[in-house]
Amino acid sequence: MLPELGQFALILALLLAFVQCALPLYGAWRNNAALIALARPVVAGQCVFVVLAFGILTYAFLAQDFSVAYVAQNSNSTLPWYYRFPAVWGAHEGSLLLWVLILNFWTVAVAALSRRLPDVLIARVLGVLGFVSFGFLLFTILTSNPFLRHLPALADGSDLNPILQDPGLIMHPPMLYTGYVGFSVAFAFAIAALLGGELDVSWVRWARPWTNVAWAFLTFGITLGSWWAYYVLGWGGWWFWDPVENASFMPWLVGTALLHSQAVTEKRGSFRAWTLLLSIFAFSLSLLGTFLVRSGVLTSVHAFASDPRRGLFILVFLGTVVGGSLLIYALRAPKIAGGKAFAILSRETLLLINNLMFTCAAAMVLLGTLYPLIGDALGVGRISVGPPYFGFMFALLMIPVVLLMPFGPLFRWATGDWRAALRVLRPALILAIVAAAAAKLLIPDLPLRGLVGVAATLWVGIGIALYALKRWRDAPAGRRYTPEMLGMIAAHFGVALFFAGVLITEATSIERDLRFAPQETQRIGGLDFAFRGVARVQGPNYRADEGTLEVRHDDRLVTTLHPQKRQYTAQQMQSKSDIDPGLFRDLYVALGEPVGTDGAWSIRVYVKPFVRWIWLGGILMMLGGFTAACDRRFRARFSVEDAPAATAASPARVPA
Amino acid sequence: MSRVLPLLVFTALCGLLGFGIWWNTHHEMTEVPSPLIGKAAPDFALPFLLEPTKTLASKDLRGAPYLLNVFGSWCPTCQDEHPILTQQIKPLGIRLVGLDWRDDPEDAKRWIVQFGNPYDTLVTDRDGRTGIDFGVYMAPETFLIDADGIVRYKRIGMFTPENIRDELLPKIAELTARRVPQAAR
């Protein structure tokens, strides 16, 4: 009975989504106050039914209702209760419902927090969001219904993929989806502005905090995914350039460009076309990612089960949403470049380079991801490109970004003085060069990547610290840092930590596959690893071989590690590595196979310096995004005389 | 013009994606021509799965034809193909080389222990670079490589009794007809 109610709720949500799209948009066009006022209540109504449907599906998992086909495929009776939640979104149908649920949360948030904005604009924004929701609900109901029954009910389900039975997976998809679904808000604002023919750019200021928050969630989601891959997949990698990863990375790249572009448009009125296009692109790439992951056009190690009907549906939907928005853009985009003039040496120019580089990087990733398909279309056969292409191209495109990043905050709007900026940055430059030289002397066989890592980290990290220091000295107390500026400082500092993590880890990690006899001790990277044998242990829904290794440094016990090989009930094996985390190095141990009959095992040992800094950097970037979104300026009251770059609304802002 | 450009680029992209769907539904995935056919197989040197300290170089395989089967423990179709390899390919007497692709070697060993080892030689391509050299985009894929290291035939997806009879056997027959028959192993 309940699953049928769930399906019914989905259908009602679909109808409300249609209402939410059609009537407010029509009302805004005809200037009909009643229809415009309809937007908010309908948003709330739709959200209630989507939450109901999601709740019913979750309940079916908790209650182990194996008469629902989706539950039977992705859970079984031994699955611990806390993994039944991620099991809800562990496969295609449920994750699609999660997508819709999160879109509804964003829509409700926009409806609730936008009371100060003009009603006509909000009616358009909510209408656009309603259209997106309508498309996804229709997709769910027509091709991917999670409530389909499997009658008679199965006695037991087939199990959630053990690789997904992990705390990381409880958080990773919701965060990731919150991120890229969140770009729909910036998208809806851009389309609403185009539809309304807004001549000023005040909509950008209202859209900015939403973009910041969405970007922060996406950053966090990607960081979690990378960390999860690192400790779950068992071979110590943290990024694989897999099509599914690329699907989340492309919106992130364009989203990063969008953040910066929005700042320029809001403050200076320039880059209007960039901001409009990037708003459309960021969300389009989220949709494209959804298409790539679910259509079966590209094969990936962790793609969802594919079905050509689903692919066709999403393609038509993608074509409608993106094609429609680009058409509106082509018809209504501002015909003359607005905003204040700027010199070649100015903050605007630096941000323009930033926009270009990040957009190119996203295009590069898209090209690499679609490469097999292009090969087919040109009749030269399917050829995949892998990490060598992505790694090289991405590093190449990021070189200008790294070199110019510390200059960004130090340049003034309209006209910058590179001599003055360089004077401030001189300590960072000197320190970066000296430290790289010292690293070369201390570790003569350090590869180039390590040297670049040291130099780039110090250049960017100290560069941003010097900027913070300059503000501290120059500005009067109380107005030194706005939240927006603090967010920028945190995020840029996060980038420095990220560089340190990536480049130093790649240059200096030690990876060994070793055979350990019982009680044997081997020395790896200056540490003694002593093998104390393997024992059998029992988990909630698996049995495991658990090894014990003691790690000593100069006879002082550093840690004891217990890597496992798990045998889940439904005949699936999963290696569970054990990690001793540390700020400056991780010890990472994965259990292999018994070798011979004397109790010896093969064991993989990694020593990974600075690997945590990759995720630490990601977390700082996320915090930066959230902090910047809190800026009071974005909550400034809407008023008629509120000009695009008005200073009256934001006394705290100081051009820096 | 510049304002219409994004729309045009996107239309082209949609065309490409639509083509992708059409291709997947109207084409047998296995009919993708490989640019490698008739050319020398890419060189590789890969560690043996069961003895990771030793490596196998592609030139060690010269002298007699062999089948290179790309698989992974993560690949459900490879599991489906497994009994066919054991029951139908092994009796053909041709050497069967397994290439464990983008896989954790430990998982692959479990897989081999669980289902049995149909391969005469088993090497591992953990980071997938050799797979890229071969233009592999999904597993399983199988290459027929002759005694001189030239790729003669490629099968994408699992073997079925029909295509072993209609495609693979004639290709193997061609190879043996061209050369003086040699001991397969």
C-alpha cells in the first residue's frame, strides 16, 4: 500500500511542478498579480509531496520491503540499518529521486529567503526551477520508477554493493547533488533576468550567495568523493579522471569561473555576457553529467545501469533546457557591453583570464570525456584518453592561474599597479624560490613536480597571507575584512594547501608490494613494519581476514594497523585498507593474499607524505564559499533606486 | 553572431550525443572497427598477476598466435563470459592471455580463485595504460594476435557460441593456413 502512495505522491508533485512552471511564468509575462503570487504556495506543495515520496522509499528500505523491486535489488536483510539510508540512493532510481528532493529544497529555500526581491522576478525564477523539476519528475515516473513492485515479494534482497557500504557514501552523493543541483538557482536567476529583459544587473547580487553556497557544497562533495576513493578502493589513488568524476568536476570548474565573474558583474557591471553564459553553462554541465552517467553513451567503471530510453529522454530534456536557454540568450542578451571601463592592467583583466582558463579547462575535460564518442562519429574507432592527457592538459591550463592568483586581490578595479603588487608579493616570491632550491639541495632526487609543488604552495599561500596582512595594516579596525573577503582568503589559501598535497604526494610517495612472513619486519621509508599474522573476525554482514602490523620508528611504536579482506554474504569480496592518518604523512596498508603455506601474506604498504593536504585544501575552499555567502551586502534590502553597483547599500565595502 | 555561437556549439554537441544513443541502440557494440586491425599490436611489459615481480613483454608472445582477453573482476559481463572461455575457447588450443584491466590485482586473484583460471598467461594492467594503447573502452574485449604480433581480429563484448563459430574460428583458420601449423603451446 505505502509504495503505491509514494507513486501517487510523485504524480501529484509532477502536476504541481507543471503548475509551478506554467502559471507564474505566464503571470509574470501578463503581469497578473494573482498568478505571480501563486508561485510560493505551489513550491511548498510540491516539496511536501516529494518529501513524502522520498520518505516512503526510505521507509521501504528501513522496513525491508522486498516486494519493491528497487529495494530488493539494493538491500538485503543483513544490511545494517545505517547503510539502509545510503542504499536509498545507491542506484539509479533512488538517486534520481534524491536529485529531485534536493532541487525542491533549493527551490523552497529560494522562495522563503527572497521576500525582499521583486515578486515578478521571483515568479520567473521559481517558474524556471519548476520546469527543471517537472522534467526530472517526468523522467522518474516514465522511465525510472523506484516504487515498481516485484510480486511475489522476494524472501531476501541481493545486497548493496559492498564498495558502497561505507560512511563516506552516506554523505558523498547528497553533498555532491546539493552542489550541482544548486547551480540551478544561478541558472534560474539568469534565465529570469533574460526573460524579464532586466536592464540592470541587480539580479547578479541576489544570485551570488546561492552560487557561493552551491559551489561550496560541490567542493565538499568532490572532496568527500576523492577521500572515499582513496581509502575504499584500496590502492591509494585520490583522483582517476573517470567519466563519472569528470561529470562532477566540469560543473565545478565552470562554477569557479562563475563565482569570479559574478563578482565582477555585481561590483563593476562588466562581464554581463560572461556571467549569463557561465550561469547557463554551470547548470547545463550538471545536466550533461547526469546524461553521461545514466545514458550508457559512455562506459565507466561506476556508471549506473543504462537504458537507451533513459538516454533519449535526458537528451531531449537537455536539449530543451539548454537549447532553450541559449536561444533566449541569443535573442535577449545585452547588445552592448555594459559596466565601467578598465585598463589592460586591472583586476578585471586578471579575472577575465581566470574565466578563460577555467572555461577552457572545463572544455578540455569535456572533450576528453567525449573522446570515445567523437572517435565513433568520425569513423576512426573508439579511443579513450586517460589520466596522462587530463593530467598534462590540466596542469598546463592551471599554470597562468597559479602565477596570477596572488596578484588578483592586490590589483585594483579598473586600473592596477603591477609594481606595487609585486612589491607586496616580493617575500612570497623570494621564499618560494629559496624553498624550492633548499628542497632540491636536501633531497637531490626530488622530481620536478615536487619542486613545483613547494614553490607553487608558498607563492600562492604566502601571497594570500601577505594580502591579509596588508588589509590588516591599511584598513581601519572593524572594516578590515568583510565576510566576502575572508571567504576569498580562505578559499585561495585552500588552493595553496591543495597544491602542496597533490604535487608533493605525487612526487614523493612510496608504494611497495611486499611479502611478509609471520613476525617478519621490513623497513620502508625509515619506518619498521612488523607483521603479526592474520586472524578471522566477524562483522555485522561480513567475515574478514584481519592482519596486524606494528609500525615502529627507532623502536618507538608509532601505530598498529589492521587491514582487512572482507567476504560479504552475497559473495562479494572487499579489501578494507587501514590507514594511520597524519598531517605530514599517511601510512596506508592493504592486505593482499596468503603466499605459500607458512602463514606469509602479500601486503601493500604506502607511505604518502602530505596527502591529507589535498582534502584539507578542499575543506578550506568549501569554508571560503560558505563564508563569502554570509556577506551582509547580499542581504541588502531591495529598493527602487538600488543601482547595479550602488555603494549606498554596502558601506563596508572598500575597493582593494 | 557571437550571441548565437553558444547555441550552435550546443546544437552540435546534442547532435553528437544523439548520435551516441543511436549508435548504441542500432549498432551491435561489437561491430566497432578497430584501427589496430592489420597493424602491429602495441608493445607492453606488464607484471604477471600471480608473480608480480616478473613481467611479460609483448615480444615474448611472438612465435604463435594468441588471444588477448581484456577483463576485470569488476566487470559482470566478464563473469558471464568466463564459462565460455573455459568450455569453448580453451578446446581450440590457441594460447589465451588474460589482461586484467583497471583492477585491483587482489580482487582479480580472488576472482580467479572463485571462478577458475581459464588463462594460460595472466598479466595485470592496473592503471589501464596498456588498455588505452589497445584502444580498449570496455571489458571484456578480445584481440586475436598472430605469430608476428599483428592484430587480426577484435571482439568487443563477450563471446557467444555463434560468433566463435562464425567469426573467431575462420580467423584462426586463416592464420594457421597461412603458416605452417605449429604447436599451439
